[in-house]
Amino acid sequence: MKGLTNYNKNKINFNFFGIAGPRMIDFGIKNIFDFNQMNLIGFLGPLLKYFVLSKKIDEIVDYVVKLKPNLVITVDSKLFSLNLAKRLKKRFYKENLKIPIVHIVLPTIWAYSPNRALKWKNVFDRLYSIIPNEKKYFDKFKINTMYCGNPVFENLIKKINNTKKIKNKKICLLLPGSRKKEINYNLRIIIKSVKMINNKFEDINWVLPTLDKFKEKISKEIRDNGLEEKIKLVNFNEKFDLIFSSKVAIACSGTVTMELALAGIPTIGIYKTDFISGLIGKYLVNMSNVILPNFISGQSIIPFLFQDKCTPKNIFSKFDDYFENNKRYKRIFEELSTNLVSKMKYKSNKIENNFQKKITSDILKLLKK
């Protein structure tokens, strides 16, 4: 939205409609549907609510057809986005509407089954990738795909370049997840691990970045375990110097592992979920690709403790090695950071809204057709 507003040479006055969160609403979008009703993760959640979601998608399709926009953009949410785009395409054909549909943030087929790319063939006019390496999985099936860089990582690299580290402090990070379900399953494992680690390393300053909506729940769990003096809750953006200065991180698998790798922080990847999702994931997920920095770099640098391997004992073992040999691991992760920046086709001193400029330029070309 910012790119289309700021970088169009013809000064087109865009009006945005969609399914939006607070930041998009603040930017001026007209919100047509509560996105929290779609905020489902794992395998089981979407499956149990399939018919409800299907009905909501039909309502959205009706709205879009009446609106007759110049362009439809779907973002992430692969199950929702693909179903919506397929139904829109059918209706556009029926109504003789020639409206391009594009998608940003590709499905992580490289972590599951690469052949699933075929489901996306002939659905969208363009796919926009934000992860290096994944474009080739779609090119294989001649699906129109463009790598645009990554706005989150661009901002993070700039922030890293402008942040000074805090010296002589034994700061370590805890990241139990950014969704309620992830926190429910991962936080208790992390707390048990902290207790075990504290028995050997008493002077660690634990830092746990979280969102305001989870602060009360996490604080209660910390208090109930008598760790309120040991674990400090912080805002990720406001206390980035603390985060950037960490010696070791224990992190729920997700985008955050990439952020930690770019910051050169030795990281242990973990993930615990419900039994059924865990069982399905165990057989369907490519564990060597699921940790994003490992996939992009082509190296298994970050260890991943999934489901039954995600235990306090295993976490302690990895942490003990990282903490005792921190200088060696710090060098390894700093090399990983340099490698990742190179793979993303950035020059560390020239990162200025690359994503916005690239994607805006291409979308404007589509709108001219």
C-alpha cells in the first residue's frame, strides 16, 4: 500500500478495500471483513472450520465482484488466498471481468511438497516471492513468479546496522511464538528449560519479547513458576539493543529465526503443537527446510527440536554447548548472517525500500495492460 502510494510516477490516487489489520486501517483501507476470523494455524484448526471459512469466502467474492476493482492482491494465508482466487477467477470469467489477481508471500511448498506448486498454476497473474530460493520451485511448472526482496528483513538489516550492542551482559532470548496456540504449547517447555539452565548458569539475564495482547498470560506463567526476577518482558522494537546483544536465543520456529540469524545470534529452533498436527507435520514437513535460514543458506546451522524432541533436556543440552562455546558459535552465526544478506541479493549498505519499489513497479505495469 505504501509503495503504490509513494512510488507511482503518474500520481494515481489509489483507494484500498480489503481484509485488514490495525496498521492497514490506519493507512486508510476500507476494512470489509474481520481478519481475526481467518487467523488459524496448523492442520487441525482450518480443517475444523472449513465450512465456516468457505461461506465467508463466498461472501467476500460477492463483495469483490460488485466492487469491480482494478486489481486484487492476496497476501500469505495460502489456504484462504488460493480458494478465494480460484472462486474469483470463475466469477470474473462468468461476469466477463478482466481483473488481474496477484499474490504476495508464497506457500512454503519447499518445506512440505514441491509438487504442490501445481495447485497455483493458472490461478494468479503473478506470484511475488519474498524468500530467495523458492522461485525455482514455481518456475519449474512455468508459473509466473518474481522475487522482490523482503520488507521485514530489509528493515531489520537497516536496524542492525544502526544498533550498538550492550557489552559485558549475559543476555539470552526466549521467543515462545507470536500466536496464542504457539505460546500455549511452547511457553511451558521454555520455562522448564530456563529452570534447568539456571541451575548451572545463575547470572543469565533472560529477555522475552512479546506483544501486549499476550503480556498478561505470559506474566502469569512466569510468576507461577517464580521466575519474575529472572525473565524480563520487553517490546521487540523498543528494546532491540537488548535483543541484538543476546548471547543465545531459544525460539519457536518461524520468521523470527531468520531475524535472529540476520542479527548473528546463536539460535535453537523449537516447536511444540497438538498431537494430531504434530503427527501430520512429522510425516509431511521437510525438517531440513522448515527453518528459514537453513533453507535459504543451504546449510543446517540452526538445530530444530520438533514435537517429541522438544524437551527441556534437549534444549538444555544445545544451550549448554552454545553458551560455553559462545565465541565459536557467534562467528558461525555472523558468517550465516553475511551469507543470508548475499543470498537475498542485498548489499548491506544499500537497502532502501527495495521490496516496495520492485513490487510497485510490476503492479503498475499490470494495471496498464
